[in-house]
Amino acid sequence: MAKLLASVRMGAMPGAPTAVHAAIDRLLSRLDAEHRDEFADRVDRWWPDVESGVTALYGQTHDIETLCVDLISRAARAFADRDPELHRLDRIRMLTPDWLQQPGMVGYACYTERFADDLQGVATHLDYLGELGVSYVHLMPLLRPREGDSDGGYAVADYRSVRPDLGTTEDLRNLARQMRAHGMSLVMDLVLNHVAREHVWAEKARAGEKEYRDYFYIYPDRTKPDEYEATLPEVFPDFAPGNFTWDEDVEGWVWTTFNEWQWDVNWSNPAVLGEYADIILFLANLGVEVMRLDAIAFTWKRVGTNCQNQPEVHDLTQVLHALSRMAAPAVAFKAEAIVGPRDLIQYLGTGTHVGKVSDLAYHNSLMVQAWSMLAVSDTQLTRQALRALPSTPSTGTWITYVRCHDDIGWAIDDRDAEAVGLNGFLHRRFLADWYAGDVAESWGRGMVFQFNEETGDKRTSGTAASLAGLEAARNDDEIQHALARVFLIHALAYGWGGIPVIWSGDELGTLNDPIWAAEPGHAEDNRWAHRPRLDWQAAERRGDLRTREGKIFQGLAHLAKVRASLPQLHASAESRIYGEHIDRGLLATLRNHPSGPMLCIYNVTEDWRPFPGMEFEPIGFTNPVNALGNNHPVAIGEDGYIWLSPFAAWWVVDQPVG
Ligand code: GLC
């Protein structure tokens, strides 16, 4: 049998060279033959991805085989250490490669301490998440950060220990286990563009160790920094202007894209790749199932560019992806690339990278467009922008969301704006002002984040409910409108395809946190306004439909339930913008799926709007019903239209047979 398998392996694919197999045989000698074979097969399967990625990254400067043997040895060690329960999960995931694409997936994202004090606390609230239909739980950074301000944990001081006030790595392992028992996957950040100035690599660099100095970009004078700055944007112009920070200890300018205590690591040094491969595999072996690749767009630098979305970013993701497929194939990658719509798709894999980079990426454009439509009661720009997006590869899908822990950057493409007769800059400015409540008539109550005086760019903080008008609402009508907007915008996220992720508190309609600035280190960063602590007293009202908490919570639970029942929402079918000619207050999206079409219609206005009844038959409907409205038949009026009430959200499918 072993012989037959060996020939299958060699016959089917070129496989990894003998030197690689010899190294892994030595490393895995304590495992039984079956496990050794299993790993060897995976190495052959993923070898080409490691080799081609490493060649693209370091082919000019390093010996490729040595680097590959080193990297694959790391995967072999992690494979050998992996818990039997996780090996089983690997097999289950390999039997269900589309697990992230299934309509039953719904996500939730929160800060551990703000949701439930600590990791053990999270474990006690899994039933609450279960009520929302959640199967994917993203806990915000919880590895040990630097002391003081740590950008919400995005300045990691130690990737191998948990923040002491949240628990221990054992607590994390247990939580992951309990989540699995609840049918939930643990999602965590992997901050890989920078480390805290207090991380041991930076400490060693500061102590003068050359090996570790090379883990960073450090320049003795301003020549190089100035050359880069000529084309670099600023991420935090308010509180961290510029991209370089003078550091006395290293006597040099350190690359710090974000805050001055977040040191960008140097991915052009292969030692850094090896370190992060180990970190990923360490977290995978604790039971983390999805790694959110934080700020991935920034990881490769090239003079004369904005140092984002460089092609090498995808090569390094490919290598890390292949290594994790070898050791822990249950693990998936999610790219956090909040970039222009046309750069975004690369993170899900295009060209030679299809199926080899991230499995998930944030649909930033959909989120921005959703808020834009609500502000202007018009869907023209949204139709244009979403139509212009390229198709997604079948191996990847979107994270669709309404809010997250970050500000909203108004990523409206100038070309899209122009195509519908708008000025991109002015529209972005309008949205920032509208959602800051700075425009007469505005119901938005967010805040301006990071006003860049040089470019005029403004971003926005605020919870979904505050942005949607619940904070500003003065009477019943306005409250109803705000609640309807909250539901509508979530319906769009749940109905697009991909994994909708709820931002903690939004399921209860939580308003901006009035005391957001009170905590040490938070005062300058108003993103804390939309990162409130979960109000468990308010959560108790979630079953009471007379309360706003009940209305929103039950609305989202309903969306999850209906979603899970619709095969059309499997992410393998794509949403397309439907109908050039329909009323501009309506957005219609069509999914063509072998189980039948699904047409979602959203009214983004406060008025009744008409949708032509004659559209249904040509799409292929025979007996259309609104799945969100208890499968109520779609009734075409005598005037030939169906009329959608203010802010209505309809998911039209054919009446299920039987
Ligand atoms: C990502 C995070 C953001 C953080 C930044 C730096 O964009 O979402 O919160 O400030 O990375 O780590």
C-alpha cells in the first residue's frame, strides 16, 4: 500500500525535492507511518506554492532550497505537535473545503474585555452568540501588547502569551475547544506589519544586535525616509504624522507606518518570514481557525510607491498559506486590506495566486456604499461601484459588515463617482460631514476621525445605531426610521454572500459610548466611541420586541435563520447588481444559483418605491416569495408594480417546493 501511495504521489505531481523529504523524515521520526505519509503528501501538494513564493521574494538574494527546507521543517514540527482533536478538525475541513462559504456562516467581532471581561467570560456567553446564529467569533487582539497605549492591542509585545488580565494560553485553548463544541470557529488577529517597540526583536535591535536590527527598517539619516515619504500617505496624520520615527537607542529613523511605537518589520528579510510562520502555527495549534492578517497591504515596501498592495504581499501570503495548509489545513486566512476596490480583489487571489492567498477579505466597498446610499437616498453610485468590481475567485469570499472596530474611510473611487456625475472628493467630504452630523437634516451622529488638513481627507467613527439615526431620533417616526436603517443595512450585508460579521453592540442598537475618552490612552482616538462595553442589562431585553434591543437583536437573528435556509446564499454564487432602469431609490442584487435565482431588493429611502412586476418572469421566477417576510408571495399590484415600504428589504426566491 505504501508503495502504491508513493507512486501515486510521484506520478501526480512533481512534489518536493528529496532534500525536503529527508529533512521532514528526520523531524517526524517519532510519528507513525500513516501520519508521516499524510504530512509528506501535503508537502508535495503545497510545495510548488512555497517554492514559487520564496523564489519571487528572495530568489535574487538567497539560496531557495535552504530557505524552503527551513520553512517546511517549521511546518513539520507544528504538525507533529498538533493536538489529535485538531488533526481531526483538519480532516473535517478538508472534507468540507467550502465551510466558510456556506450560508449558515455568521460572524461576531468583539474585544474580549468589553464583551465579557476575560476569556473565561466569553465562554459563558456562547449561548448568547448562538441565539444570533453566530458560527465565527473574532476576538480582537488579545496577545500581550505593550503597556500603555497599544492601539487596541495592535502593538504586540509577545505573540506567545495572552494579555494577563484576559487569561492564559490555556484559557485560550479551552475557549477554542468550547467554541468548537458550539459549532463556532475562533478568529484572531495576526499583526504582521509591525511589532511593539517593546517586543523582544525590537529590544534586541535597540541593544545593538545586528541580526535583529535587520528585522526592521532603520536608517541612519533622512535620505531614504525622505525618498519614501515623497509618495507615502499618512495613516494617522492626527496623532502619528509621518511614517518614520527617530529612535535614540538605535540611533536611526525607524519605519513606523502607524504609531511611533509600532515598528514595521522587514519582510524582505527571510528570517522574518520564518518567525511569522512559527507564530501562525503556534496559534493554529491553540485552536485558532481563522487568522486575520492585520494591515497586510503594508507589508512590502517599494520606493516611489505608496508602499501598499505590492505584488510581493501576495507572494508572502502564499508561502504562509501553503505552510499552514501543510501543518494545519483547518486554518483559513482573512486579509485585512482596506484598500481601493480595484486593489482589493488581489487579496482573494488573481492570476497565479488564485486559491493560494487569503480565503476571506473585507468587503470595504459594500460597507462604504451602504452608508453612502442611506445618506443620499439614491443608489446610482452604489450600482456603478459594485458593478465595477471584478468577480471573486471561487476559492475566496467576502466578509460583509456594517461597522467594525475601525473608522470608516470613505473609499469612493474617483472614477466611479465621475461615471455618475459626482466629484469623488466632494462626495467623500459630504459623507464625512453627514455622518458627523455637520450637515443640516443629517440624522448621523458619528465623529470625524483623522482630519488630514493637507489632503482634506476625513474619516468617521460611530456605532451603527448612532450613524443610522437612533441617537438623533426625537420622535417615534424617527426612531422607526433609524431602526429600519439598522435592519436594512444588515440585510444588505447578510444578503450579499460571504460571511456577515456583526460588530459587538450593534445587535442591541448600542449608541456611541459617551465616556469613550475616559480610559487611559484613549482620549486621542475616537474609534473608542464605537467600541462600547456590552451592556448586559440591555441584552436582557433582547427577547422583548417592544424594545429597540429586541427589535434589532431579533431582526438579526431572523436574518441569520433565513440566510442559513437559502442555498442561494452559498458564496459560490455571486451577487450582481440588477436593473439599470429601476427606481433610483432601490438597490436590487441578483444571485443566480442552481437552486434558483435570488433577487434582493432594498429601498434606501423614506418613501414607498415601485419595482416593476414584469421583471420576475424573465429572471426565471415562477412563484416568487419574500423569504425575509415569512415567504409571503410577491404580490404585483394592478399598476404592474410591487411597492416597497420605506427602508424595506426583500429577499425574493421561488416558493420552496413541498
Ligand atoms: C488595522 C487595524 C487597526 C490598527 C491598524 C494597525 O488596520 O484594524 O485598528 O490601528 O491595523 O495595526
